[in-house]
Amino acid sequence: MFKTTRQPGCDDGRMIAIETPNGRQNLLDTPLHLGAGSRVRTVRGFAWNPEALSAYVAATADDGADGRLMVVVEDEGRGDHWERHLADEVIVCLTGQVSVLRGPDPSDDTADEVTLGPGDAVVNPAGVWHAVDMHGRARVLTITPGPGSEHRPRT
């Protein structure tokens, strides 16, 4: 959904640890994993790259389809890829304005556009391709299913 960049606090691009949260949590730096049985765990060293995503999926595999990644992303500009998930995903705009493009194929030409402002949310249904564009600097909260997600470059 977002550009393939390293999260702050991640030195080598691999996820370091999944652990029980202890104290204040900054979701811009350190996402949370919402797991089976209402468990919440910190995802330290997370990054938007294939290695970190694979490590995250492996570390949370026991949660299967019940696991979700909750993260806040601050960015601007056009998203660089399309994605779809095996379960529903929630995107909440916290600041700025974003457009969520959604459709049966990963294509700007066939997608519908949903525009979100602060406080607005959208549910991307399971199996629907989507991409996110941020109009100026914007911040979103996402609650995303992990296993089985697919990604395609955006042209």
C-alpha cells in the first residue's frame, strides 16, 4: 500500500522482535500485531521491504488468518504498488487527505476512488486490489491482515 521504505528505528531491514508492549507505543516507529485471542504484541524493527515482511509473517504465523498488523504511516505522494489481502483491511485517515483506489485488477484505469479526510475510514474487502495516494503530507492508520497478501508494482 505504501512506498517500500524502512521504518524509523530499523537498522538492517529485518524485523527484530515480536514482544509484549510495555508502556507508551508510537505506531509511526513500532507497529502492533493484533493476534488470535485478543493478544497484542509489539513489532520491533519492522520495515516495508520483502525481508522484514517475510520475517513478520513467519513470527506471527501461529495467528493465521486472525492476525493483523496495526501501523501508522506518514507519507506523501503516489503509492508505488497495488496490494490485496485474504481478509478485510481497514484504512483510517488521521491527517491530510488520501485517495484509496480499488478495483478487480491492479490498474489505475479500472479502479474506483474513495477520498478520505481526517477521521474518515474505508474497508478494503478481501481480494480487492487497492493502492493509496496521499495528497500532500498525510497520516493513516491501517489494520491489515498479513498472511497471503499479494503486491504488484504500480505503473
